[in-house]
Amino acid sequence: MAWVLKMDDATIESGLVHDFDASLSGIGQELGAGAYSMSDVLALPIFKQEDSSLPPENETKNPPFQYVLCAATSPAVKLHEETLTYLNQGQSYEVRMLDNRRSGELAELNNKMVKSTVRVVFHDRRLQYTEHQQLEGWRWNRPGDRLLDIDIPMSVGIVEQNTNPAQLNAAEFLWDLNKRASVFVQVHCISTEFTPRKHGGEKGVPFRIQIDTFAQGDGGEYTEHLHSASCQIKVFKPKGADRKQKTDREKMEKRNAQEKEKYQPSYDTTVLSECSPWPDAAYVSTNQAATTPSFTSTPLSTYTTSSVLDSDSSSPNHQADPGSNGNAEQLSPTASIQDTQKWLLKNRFNSYARVFSHFSGSDLLKLTRDDLVQICGPADGIRLFNALKSRSVRPRLTVYVCQESAQESPLLERHCSSENGDHSIAPSLHVYHALYLEDLTAAELIRKMACVCGIPLGKINQVYRQGPTGIHILLSDQMVYNLPDESCFLISTVKDELSEGLHLILK
């Protein structure tokens, strides 16, 4: 028996519309927020196959050494930013030296000592460029103090601790990899000492504690670099770091849960992160007494010919040094990196040789005045800019001199024809030498004349200038000071029979 369902067209159309609406309403529910989780998606076979190509977590490369500073990190540091640790001035903090080598890794270090250098340096790149000037200023304000010290009685497992008096911000020591080693460090400078205005601890400049570890080389010196790590710190006056840590913690407690997720948690210790080794040209304190020029009056008789040969006189046969007369030799745009380094050392910019270690002449000349001031500070920045851009300074006085006993030279002979066609040789030309004076003293002029004439300075007794009526006037500082620029003189020599010396007469 067959059943036949008879429905009109209107009933069929309404049913189809209802089923279609129901199917659409289910789409939003199936794709809702709670329908799937990311872990379920990653669990799919296709993602498992991709993950299999990645190295296992236990195969990631770990550093051979690890250094842990036993001081809490700040809770007020955002995610993906470097940790920040607050320290108290002069307080001893432990740094644990850990050997993380795997079995067989760096086996040549087994049962051997390694050397580590711990130093406190600037975190800001701008202050790193002017580190020498900043630390020298600190040294003058606090003579006899050091920026970093090692607390030897509290340290464990270190030997041959050494602090160089010329490096106030660094100390080095040896430690055994097979024994527990901890070094206690004290930082004596505070962050606000290097700010233009004293605003307080939170406005101070950040520092870095960096540790570089070296192995012993073939020559017996610890020069083979193994590992370097550092962390960011700020140093406060005694108990100031504790107050700052408490303030940051209270601020974080007042934030809601959503805001707290943007910040790192505070850890009890600070793990130093790997970094590049500190450059070899570290800060070295200079002896101010050695760099301060001394001005003493030297008697004329103490000068010798050898010392006169280094004077800044010039002539056709004697070329002056390009850097003489107090003028800096111009740096060529085509100068190589090595030539640029030599130019910096020659013009007394030794402390910035490391900063510009990769600069050619063209690179250095492209820097503006503001760039140099920011890198080198106001004083040295302006001096470096002037040395690079300015022209040579004109000497204060130029004098032309010629020895009266002219010597004949084939290059200077003048040939002339007589009326009957015979050739004759005219007297030789007088060759003058240019003397450039800076001090405008009689001693300076006499030194340079002795050099030009080839006369030992000790044999010159007196120097006279011939007056308008033939009288001889003794040369003095006042006379040289009042000489007109580009004056010309003929030098005649008169032998002193009593002392077997010479008198020079300027005509």
C-alpha cells in the first residue's frame, strides 16, 4: 500500500525557508570564540609535521658560562625590554660565576684557570662615546676613589685579584672552573653623578655591569676570549635602591590585571645576558701632571743644532713638517681607515681612536659640528671640527733671510752675451729662506737663522741689526716684535777672535 503525501506549493516554499534560516543560524555558533582553541589547531597533524623539523628544546645552544647578580630586578620593566636592577652605592653584591659547559665542550679548559674582567660602563651610547671625559671628570671630583671595587674578604674561589690604578672602572681576577666561585663587587659611583642636573635616582643615567672571560693563550697571557655578558643597573645612594624597589612594587600593585600583563615580574636575581666583548681600548686614566705642558725659559747657549733642525722653518732645501706652526695637517677625503687613525693620533685625538676605528677620511669629514659635539663633548668636539674643516693659521711674522756669502749653483747661473758675442756668467742669485715666527722672540729668530745658515747655535755670540747709518744694534725681543711682516735680511758673519765665536749681522 503506497502512501502519497500531497502538499501545496506554498507549504513547500515556507518549509524550505525555515530550514535555510536554521542552517544559517548555526554558522555563528559553530565558529564562536569557545568553539576551538589554538592548542587544538596546533595539534593537527599538519602542524605536528612542521614542528618535527625544529630542533628539540634540549638541543638549543647554551652559553659556556653564566653570571648571576644576586639582586632583584625591577617590576616596573615592560615585556620585551631588558631587565633593570637597582643597587646601593658601596654595598657588596654577589656575582655567581657558573660553569655551564656540557660534557666534552671546551675540554681544553678542564683543570685550568680562566680570567674574568668585571667593569661598570655606561649604558647610553652617547655617554659611551665620551666615557673617557666623563670618568676623568669623576676622578677629579673624587680623588683617590674608584668606580668599582672587589670585596676580597667576601669573595669565594677567586685568586690573583687585580685592580689597575689607571682603570678605575674595572677589576680582574682568576677563578677555577672546578670550584664554586663568587665575586662580590662594589659600585661607588651613583647614576646622578653623570647627569647635567641632579633630579634624583630615577633620573640618573643607567650603567652596565659587564664580565668578559678569557682563556690562557700560547704565550701564557689570558687573551683568548671565551664569553661576555652584561646587565643594566642603576646605582643609588645607600638604601636608595631599596626605596626605589619598594616604590616600583607599590605602583605595580595599584595597576589592574590587564596592565600588569604588560610588565615583567620581579626576579630575586639578575642573570647577565650575552653581549659582545668590551673593546680592548678601555678607559685609562691619564696622569694630568704628564699632560700638562711646562713653560720654562731656556738660555740661548743650551740649544744645539740637532734641536734646531726640528724647528718649523722652511726653505727650498728644508721642508717644514706639515703639522708645524701649530697647524693641523688637513685630512684627505681619500684617506683610508689606517690613515685616519694616524691623523687622529697625530693631532692629539687619541681617546677617540676607538670611537672612529671604522671611519675613513670621507666618513669623518661628513660629520657635522653637532655630530662631533655629541660624540666627543663640547670642548673636543669643537676642536676636532676645527681641525677637520678650518684652514691653516697664518704665522704671526714671516722673515726672509739670505746668507751674504752666496754660493754658485749651476741651476742659478745666468748666462748673458757681450757685444762681441762672447758668453759670460753673471753672479749667482741670492737664495732667500722663509722663516715663520710664532713667539716673536729673539731666541726664536736666532734658532731658525742658525738652522738656515748651518751654524751651530752654541757658536753664535751676538746678533746685530745694521742701522741706517751703519751702526750695529743688538737684536732684542722688542725689535723682533716690531719687525714689519715679510722683512728681508742679508746675514753676514763676523768672526770673534777672542772667543772664536761668530757674530751675525742683519743687513
